[in-house]
Amino acid sequence: MTSRLRAGKPDRPGRDRLTTIGLFILPALALYAVFVLFPVVQAMRFSLFKWNGLQPLTDFVGLANYQKALADPIFQGAVSHNIFVIVLSLAIQIPFALGLALLLSREFRGRTLLRLTFFAPYVIAEVITGVVWTLMLQPNGLADGLLTGIGLGALYQPWLADPDTVMLAMFVIISWKYFGFHMILLLAGLQQIPRELEEAAAIDGASRNQAIRYITLPLLGPTLRVSIFLSIIGALQLFDLIWVTTGGGPINASNTMATYMFEWGFKRHQLGYGTAVAVILFVVALVVGLAYQRWVLRRDIDGALTSGGF
């Protein structure tokens, strides 16, 4: 009898521990199911109907909404615009933020003020940013006045109204808005790198550029990879700045997947079709996120779990 009790004692603390963990996790799982899983399932259901959002779900069309979206040249153009922003963000925005982070990680007078100045655009609301830049870039606006004032008025053109230049102009606005966020993120990563490593490299005869290339950048890799991931996901979901600034125009030249979805779902009242576009956007972002985590972030995640002792 005693041996049975002793044999059963280790099981009860284990069961109690699992019960406690389950009670703590249950509210979070319930909220996740109600506010994430249920809306996703409902969206997939709505996307199979031709529906205006008011009438009952009776006109079942199956995958016709998806076929229509994937075959639409305007939607294909919207996808290309998202890819355009991703490519330029990785080629220009992230390197620019990294260069500023390396510069502002050094001790010099006015460093704090420069950090605040570069980060300030990120805390401005997207709607305000879009309105201000629209006013600046319109004819007789600030950009026109500055170019005219220095004798270069002939170079001015309505960048936001020209299909050939609107996406470049939008990328400038997007970079101005978000590069400060990536700069601060990379600065935080740089502060975790011991200065003694660079000092030891300098003693061994390494130049500043060599120390950055062979010591700083490899150690900054986990933070840089997270910054790239956030940039990619943000570019895929790009909506508010585009919608406020150009509304996806002119002639769909600045449409993204999100603005295309909003246009069809809420302005044209074809919520079934708009929901299908939303599901496509969700699947694309999910696949990109899982693939990036699987092949890029896996080493960082495994290292964090190992070092954390979980």
C-alpha cells in the first residue's frame, strides 16, 4: 500500500502543474479562437459566395472569386507593387537605417537629438503623413516652391499624379515614415554587442570597416533578420499610406493588395470578392512568414530557446 502511494505521488504534482498551465493558457486560447481563428474561418466561408454584405449568403460561387482575382490584371499589378516596395525596402531602406544606426551608435555631441529627429516620423499617424506629403507634392506645394526658389522649377512634376513616378514617390514617403523604426531596432541590437570585441580587433590591427564587416554585422545578424522580416510583412500589408495619399491611383498605378481588397469590398460592395482577396493576402503573408521563420529565423529561435534554458 505504501509503495503504491509513493509510486502515485509524483503523478499528482505533474497533473496539478498541467492543470495550472492549462488554466492560464485557456483564456488566451479562447481569445485567440474568437478574435483570430473564427474570423479567418468566416472569411474563407464568405469568399465562396457572391455577396454584397447585406443579403443572405445564398449565391454560392465556389472558387470563382479566387479565379477572378488571380486572373485580374489590376490585381496582378497590385501584387507587383507590393513586391516593388519589398525589393526597394531591402535594397535601400534597411541599408540606410543600418548605416544611420552604425553612425549614431558612436559617442558624439547631438547624438540623442539626431536619434529623436530620425525616429519622429514613425510616431506620426499614417493618415497625417499621407495628408502632409500630398500637400507637399501637389502643384504650388512645398516641393514645387523649393525647386522654383533654387532655380530648378523645371524639374518639378506631379509625382503622385504620374503613373510612371507614383510608386517611386510612395516609396520615398514609406521610407521616410518607417526607416526610423528600423534604425532604433538596429541601434538596440548594436548596444548588445560588447565594445571590447571591436577594441580587441583594433588592437590586432583591424580597420574600422573590417571590424564592422567581420564582428559587428555577424553579431547584429539576428536583429537585422528580424528587421527584414518586419519590413517584408509590412510591405505586404501596406494600405493606409497608399489609400490616404493616392487611393490606389492614378489609374491603379499605386494599388496594393490591401487597397484593391478595400476598393472591391467596401466601395463596390462586393464583400464576397473582397473577402477572397483578403484570404489571398492572408495566405501570402502566412506562407512568407512561415518560410522566413523556417529558413532564416530558425537558427536565431533555436539559439534563443537553448540559451534561455527552456
